[in-house]
Amino acid sequence: QMQLVESGGGLVQAGGSLRLSCAASGRADRPYTMGWFRQAPGKEREFVTAINWYGYRTNYADSVQGRFTISRENANNTVNLQMNRLKPEDTAPYYCALAWGDNYPYTNSGTYNYWGQGTQVTVSS
């Protein structure tokens, strides 16, 4: 069983930056991919980005490509999301997720085995 805890959300003006972090704890007896999703009110959960275990393969949603950067620190069981040039449409709770497997940064939410509680990101215009 794994637990995920997100931090770093908040309120920022359009064009600003935020950095989210997700700390994983529990019995990890195999490698895992980490991902970020978001779900604005009235909308379906949306893939944002993911990174494989080794950190060299990433996927990004088109809407965040070039503005967001995902990274991970396996020694600390942490994944980070640097969000730059934020837009009002980025407003949503952001969820960290974990999927067993080492090679592919999965984009499908159904692939993920564990989820965090979410951290709110609000971008004002």
C-alpha cells in the first residue's frame, strides 16, 4: 500500500509560477511511474504529465507542453511539477498518481494504482 501527499498549491496571478510536490510513502517493492492529473469543476479528470521511473521519459498534455516540467527524486520518493506561465484555465485541483512499472509515463488515469488527495491551484486573471 502506498500513500501520496501533494503540496505546493495556492493562488497565483496569470503568468506566474507554482511548484507542486508529491511525496510517496509505503512499501514500494518495485519501480513506479508518477503522474499528475487535474479535474476542473464540471469536467472530466485530465492528464497533465507523467514521468517514468528512470526519469528520462516524460509525457505532457498539449495544453501544458512548454510551460510545465515534471521531475523526480527517487532517493526522496518525490515527484515535482514546476508550472510556469500559468493561465486561468489551469485552475483545478491537481492530483498526484502512482502506477507500478518502470518504463512508460502512462497517460491513462485507469493505469494508476494510487492517488493523492489533491492540492488546489487557482490562477486569477
